[in-house]
Amino acid sequence: MYRIITIKTTAKVPPSRFGMKLMDAIKESIGEKYEGILDRRFGVGLAVVNVMEVAEGKIRANDAAVHYPVTFELLTFKPEMHEIVVGEVIDNTEFGAFVRIGSIDGLVHVSQLLDEYVNYDQKNSVFSGKDSKKSLKEGDSVLTRIISFNLAEGKENKIGLTMRQPGLGALHWIEAEKKKTTKTTKEGKK
């Protein structure tokens, strides 16, 4: 889930940023510390949204940087169990599809792709349902549900996803189902 959280910390502005506007230098320093970094408390920091408060900076012994107490807002992404997320298939392998959700990748295991036997074309890196002929290739947008996750700082993160529930799957599958349902409904009214 995406959230904007408020953090109070100290921003360390190195001498290389002394020529910049103070707010820009602080925002860059905070960004280096929090953007793209996983923290178990709030997930992955995506972007510094707003620097709300900056107190007087202090210089510490044996450190040329200036340390400013700051309060800022950070856009974060932290997956939650059973959350439905939109993502993009970035890689297909014989055991499943890797999907980029936000700034993290998850895996839809081959057993969680469809409610039918699934074939994998290794040459073209495409999955296809045996009966439905639904296909899933790299670059497809998908709607998935988070069914497991383990976020650990400094370790490999694991996020398990499923598309085996009604209303989930590749967006082109969902659109095709909507058109099919609309067509069937219109024919039934005649």
C-alpha cells in the first residue's frame, strides 16, 4: 500500500552541497538516505514529498557536514496481505512470472496463474492456458493479489502473488471478459 508518512530525523548535508539552496541540499541528502531503501517499519521509501521543518544546523567534531534536524514527508510502498495491486510482467520463467509492483518485484508462481493447465513457451517466454488460450507475456499489465511476503533488510525480499481469483489476471483478459459479459447480457435482453 502506498502511504505518505512523516519522519523526524537529522539530515547530513556534506560540503559538496554547500553551494546549493539549503532546502534543495537537505532534500537531496534525505533522498539519498531514504529513497529506494527498504525499512521494515514503513516499507520502501519512494520519494521525499515535502520538507516541512528545518531547525538550526550543527557541525560535529571530525565531520565537515552540517547536521540539520528535519521533519519531512516520504511517499512509501509497503505490501499488505490480500492487497490487490497492479503491476507489469517483467520476466517469465518456467516456474512463474515476475511482476513489478511499485518498486518491488513479486512472483506469480505458475500454479497461481490460471485455474487450468498452463503451458510455457520458453523460446518466446509466454504462458498460455490450455483451454482458455489466455496468454501472458513480458510487458503485460496485470491485476494481482498479494498472498505472501517477507521483507527483510539486507536480504532477498519475497512477495508471492496470485491471479487465480475472479477479476484478477492480465488486464487484457479482464477486458475480454467484460466485453464477453456485455455481449451476452445484450443478447439475453433481445
